Amino acid sequence: MCTIDKGSEPCFTEIRIISGHYCSLEGGSHGPDHSERVFRMAVAIGKEMQGNLLILGTAALLHDIGRKAETESKGIICHAERSAELARPELTLLGYDEDDINHICHCISSHRFRKGKPPQSMEAKILFDADKLDSIGAIGIGRAFLFAGQIGARLHNPEEDPEETEAYSTEDTAYREFQVKMSKVKDQMLTPIGRQVADRRHRFMELFFDELNCEIYGTADGTQKM
């Protein structure tokens, strides 16, 4: 299993193999590269906040291993809960301590923050922030367009009321994702570091979508039509 020794960081070789297997099945915006970015962000915040890196790193790499079930069910199955269910037996086989398994599974199951299951521990809050930060800013925009392409959504639809459109439909565009979810992320952060990073990334998203609207619906000089 992964261990922590004084003066060194955990080795996550086995966890990366497990994570890569599951996340490669999903691919796209929730492929192994997403888990690696969340891992790096979670560990970076964890170091600043003196969190448990074994708990954080393991949870970060496994937080989306149940994502394929949510995609196939078109959102009916909660991927956070399924990921925790899949992680528990894997961690048991690797010899993780039962208390650590419970802690890791809490981090995973609460990272989506739905159905009245908010993150309770510091590590769970850090994972929540790290995952949400990967959904905004430049990388968040890229992932939103990638996901829209996966489900066959069109490029842009600012003329549509997001409340009148449905997820996993042709109207589930990157701009709808920004309106419905991405624009709200900065106010959901649970750690001071998360809030700082989210504020900067939020400003970039506003600039990007303003520019996109100008280029698609604006005049020849790039100004917005009224």
C-alpha cells in the first residue's frame, strides 16, 4: 500500500493504476488527466494547510472512478457515491487501515456536495476545492467544450434560457455549463487558498465568454451588438 515516511511523500503507484483503469473507461473531460490535475492541486493545498497527504492523494486519484456509471445513466447515478463504493474494496485489498479507508471514502463521496453530504474533514474540503477548481478557468472552459462535444451539444447558445434547457442534450453547451455551474463555483470554495485561485479563474471565464459572444454575435470591429 501507499505509505508516508518522515521527510518523504506517499507513493501512489498502485492507486494510479486503479484510477487509470476506471477513468480511461470514461475518458474525455473526466479522463485520467483530470484526476492527475485534481491530485496535484489537492496535494499542493494540503501541503499549505498541513493536511494528511496519504488521505488526500488517494482520494483525489480515486474520486471519479465511478464517473462512467453516472454518464451511462445520464445523471441518475451519483458518481461520487459510486466512486466511494468502488474504492472501498480496492483499498481493503491494498491493506489500507480501516479508519483511513473510511476517511478516504468520505472525501470521495462528499466531493460532489450533493444530497446533504457536505465535506466534514479538512481533507474532504480540500478535495472538494481541488475538484471544483479544475472545472473553472481556462482548463474548465476546455473541459466544458470537450464534454459538450462528447454528448453532441452545439457550440454556443446564449440566446437560450438555461432553465429551459436540459443536461446531456444538444443545448448542454459550454456556455450553459458556465451559466448553470461554473459561474457559481467561486462562491462554493471551502478553503482560503481555493477562494484565491477561484477568484482569478472566474475573472478569466467572464472575459472569455464576453469575447466569444462578441466574435459570434458582435460587429466587424469586435463590439457587442445591442
